[in-house]
Amino acid sequence: MSWILLACAGVLEIAFAFGMKWSAGFSRLWPSLFAVLTGLSSIMLLTLSLRALPVGTAYAVWTGIGAAGTAVLGMALLGEPASPARIGCVALILCGVIGLKLASAGVS
């Protein structure tokens, strides 16, 4: 259950990043509220997952999901550069996240 909470926290972290982009420096009301709500929700779910997961593993997975997901969606939806180097680096982040999950297999 903790891994599911952590995965949801990572997805909300991606939504938070896009909310910040859309808020234009928190100058637009609804995107700003979206950013605040998704950011707080992400942190809340991360905190709940920390009841059972090691902090170093959980935080690394949370930031990895957020960073890789935001980069991929930025390339797919916002026309950000999708160079082989960027794609390779995202793949390395994902390998690290998967590796941390596998290394923590005994942790609920």
C-alpha cells in the first residue's frame, strides 16, 4: 500500500510542476490553486508512505517519478527538446527508480 501511495504522490508531483508552469509565477488564480493543491497532496501522500518505507528510498523514488514524468510530458505536450541525451537521462532516472523499488522488495 505504501508503494501505491508513493506512486500517486509522484504523479501529483508531476501535476504540481505543470500547475506551476500554467500559473505563470502564481499570477493566475485557478492554475495557482491547482499547483498548491497538487503540491500539498503530493507531500501528504509522500508523508503517509514514509510510515513504512525508508526515507531515502521513498524520497528518491518520489523525486524520480516527478522529474522523469515532468520531463517526458514536457517533451510530449509542450514541445520541449527530445534529444537522445535527454531521453537517455530520463531512462537512467527510471532505471534508478525501478532499482530502488527492487532493492526494497522486503519493505511494504
